[in-house]
Amino acid sequence: MLNIALPKGRLGEKVYGLFERAGFDCPAIREENRKLFFENEALGLRYFWVKPSDVAIYVERGAADIGVAGKDILLEYAPEVYELLDLGVGKCRMCVAGPKDFYDDMRRTLRVATKFSHIATEYYASLGRDIDVIPLNGSIELAPILGLSDVIVDIVETGATLRENDLAVLETIVPISARLIANKASYAFQNERIEAVVQGLAQEVQK
Amino acid sequence: MDLDKGILKNEETISLALRSLYARYGYVQYRMSRFEEYELYVSNKDFLISSDVITFTDTNGRLMALKPDVTLSIVRGARFEPGTVQKLYYDEAVYRTSSSARGFREIRQVGLECLGAVDDYAIGEVLLLAAQSLRRISAESALCVSHLGLVGAMLDALGFRGEARVRALKCIGEKNPHELGALCRENGVGDADAERLKALAQLCGAPEQVLPELERLGCERGAVEQLRRLTAMLRAGGVTDGLILDLSVLGDMRYYNGVAFRGFVRGVSASVLSGGQYDRLLGRMGKKGRAVGFACYLDLLERLTASGRGVDADVLLLYDERDAPERVAAAVRSLVGEGLSVSAQKAVPEKGVFGRVVRLSESGVDAHA
């Protein structure tokens, strides 16, 4: 049985569509119920929905053989997994954003509010810029408006929230999209099955 | 000695099996102190799996560390004798942090090191012992072997230097073809060469399938030949399945060179064995010769066996203050003589689990109501 962890929500449903069209379908997943996992015994597949930020943990710890996680999660938590395919969905950018007229006063430590402490730290370390990371879990855009931080590091999809709050993208750190990941032990033991999924999905992505 | 193996933890049984295996091939046990001078780790921090080290100041003022690694200590004490190979094995606790656990942990590690005039026979022997170690850990295992010389040569030929090389190695280690492709474009690598590099990162399979692919990709011939020779030795040594050539298995090239390998067993999500050739570490530490070795991480094997709700003892023998100690001792002796485990108590422990409960009586032992 190949265990597949998908992220709950719109992205997960889009991703499942890719699996389905590639021939790795599981009709039970489309049924309305409160089940947590779904099996297609004939194909030897078991899908389960998990919180998007948990997919990488399920895969790294081997509870799932493969899964789909955003590049933001992979960069933030650096799990020990293979990153086999860019699925080209869930596209957005990891950005530095702040007031439109922001001036970076290099004499002061830059205060950065973010959900992605590791990504922010790595990015500014690469620039040699001293920062004070302010870890937040939501409504990150509020931080520079209320003076809690100078800038934010966050995911930007359309930029509408930023615009509505008089903020703007100052820098793009890295483009983000959904990636197919695999547990390293599973890849050794179920190589042919996982590669078949990779090939099937790669064809769908190219369409 | 009459040893009840049922009482051993999985990692203890495996440790005994591995030590006996290594001793049979002429490896000598290396014993070391729990402490090392911190200086040893400072100068080779990147060689460590985790750079966090527990330190303390010794009574003589020297800064010491609880050892986070065994190999550095072995290399420091190694003496080069031309034509000979120093063959050592160890079973030691190391202290380090892991990405998955907060704080430091004590980790039991069993492994071996070969230092000195290491040749292809010695490397083959170490690989064979790695495969046999995995077999002793689990009936279903996979030994994934790579060659850093081969990967390094391709990166050199494509002009990857400095930061770009570090990023390329990361992508190869992740089997990440999309970002490897983007990196190739950034560095002006042509499409055909980029495809070769991506194909190299993706290679994973039995030697009989992968070796012809390596030739087709125009990989460095010496490295391909060495892999062919070593995998043939493994086949001849009885490693018929679970042998995989996987070029994404890498190590820090400032320390490692030549073969690198990683072992997996079914049921454990991370590699339980890792090793490789580390001639460059010897060079950095001012030692002559070459070196190859591996370590098995026994802490990961805890969950290999099913956790059964066992019993604290087969029999709980209840007695009271009126019973003479000699009578209690005789009853315990009698039950132990029957091959049972016995816990003698005056009351039933609240959370105790026992096969049966008996009470000491005038006539011997009676079932407890």
C-alpha cells in the first residue's frame, strides 16, 4: 500500500485532481463523509488529508510514503525528504513586504515579523543584515502598520491584502509552488511505484 | 552464562550481533572516554551530524565535551603503518541534538572504521559488513551506495564552483530535478548537460541497471569501474538483493570522497546506517593514509519490534508479615526453578501487570482470589 498525504483545502483538491487524471484515483475520496483516509485497494493506494504544514512531517517520519507540500514549508522546516517534482500548482512568492515608502535604515536592526522565521533568518543572513525576528502566527500584515515590525516576510499570492493595507512587496525571496515529496526509506523500498507516480504526474503537469 | 535473550532490548540484541560480526572479520573493539577536548570538535564542526556539543570546564581548566561523535576521536588516535590497515569497531553512546527532538539526547551508536593502507578490498569489506549489519537488523533492508568522486567530477566538468556547487549538491541530495534544471540555466549549463546531471540525480536501482546508465551518461570511468568492482564483490559475498546504486547519497566533500552509502530497513523512516570513505578528514587532521567506515544508529531501532503489553512478572507472590523470610525465599526459588519470573510483594502494586497472582499459604502457594 502506498500512503499519500495531501494538504487539506483547495490546493489539496487541485492536487488530488492531478493524481486522479494520472490514473491514481480513489473514488472514495469524492464521497461526502467524515473519514480521515481513503483507500483504493485495487491500485494499492491510501490517501489522507492533513494540515498543509504537517504533510512534510508525515512524509519525513514515514507515516506517508509520498505527499504534497508547499515549497515554503520545505524551506522553513528543511525536512529530510526527496523533492521529486514541482507540480506547478499553488504558485505564489515568498516576499519581504512593508510600507510602500519603506526606507531601510542600515544603522538599526531590522525588525521582521513572520510565520517563516527560518526563511527570514537565512535570507537576511545571506545579505549580512542584522535582524530581529518577531514570530507571529497570523495577520502578519498588521505588524508594520502598528509599528510592531519594520517589514514582514510572508507568502504573497495576488498582493491584494498588501495593497488594501498600503503595503507593497519590497523583495521577492523565492517563488513557491506545491512539490511532490517522498520519504527516503520508502523511496528505497517502493522505488518503482513511486517513480510510476512521478512519471504520471509529470505528464499531467506538462499538459 | 545462562542468558535469557527475551530480557534484552532490541538494540542490545543487535549490538551483540554486530559486535560479534565485526570481531569475526578481525576488527578490534575501540573503547573511549565519554569526554574529549572541545577543541577537537571546534576545528571539524561541519563533520558532525549536529554542531551542538555539551561542554564543561574540567578541574584543570580545559574545556571538555561529552563526545558527539566517535570517528574524530578514532582518527586523532590513528597511527599510520605502511601496508597495514587499522580495523576498529565501537559500541558507544554519543550526545547530540537532532532536528526532530528538542534538546540533547544520548544515542547509542555501533560502527567500524578502517584506517591506513585502505584499498578496494578494504572498502569492499566495509560495504559487505554494512550490508550484513543491515541483515542482522532486519530481514528486509536496502544498502544505497554512491560515489562522490563521480558526482564531483560531473560538477567540475559542468563548471559548478563555490555557492553554485553547494546548491547543486543540495538539489542532487534531494533528487530535485526542477531546481537543478533552474540552477543549470542560471549557470549557463547547456540543455544536454543539464539533462545528464538531472538523470544522474534520479538514478536509483540495482547495479546491473545503473552501471550501464552511468556509462551512457559519460561519468568518470575510474569511479564507475570502482563501483562495478565493489558491487561485484558484494554480489559474490552473498548480497543478492537490497543493493541499490543511488547517486543522491552524498556527504560533505570537505571530508568525504569516494564511496558513500546509507542503509535502510523496512519499518524505520530514516537511514539506520551511514558511512563512506573519508580520506579528506585524515588529511585535514594531518594524518597519512585513507579511511572508510560506517555507523549504525541503534536509537532508531527501538520501534522495529512490536510494542506488546507484556507482564512485569509471570507470577506475583503475595506474602505478609507473619511469613518468615526463609519461607518466602523458598517459594520464590521454587517458582523461579519452574522457569517463571516472580515478584514477591506484600500488596498488589497499583499499576503492576502479572500473569497470575498467588498467595503464600501453609501448604505452599494458593491462587489469589
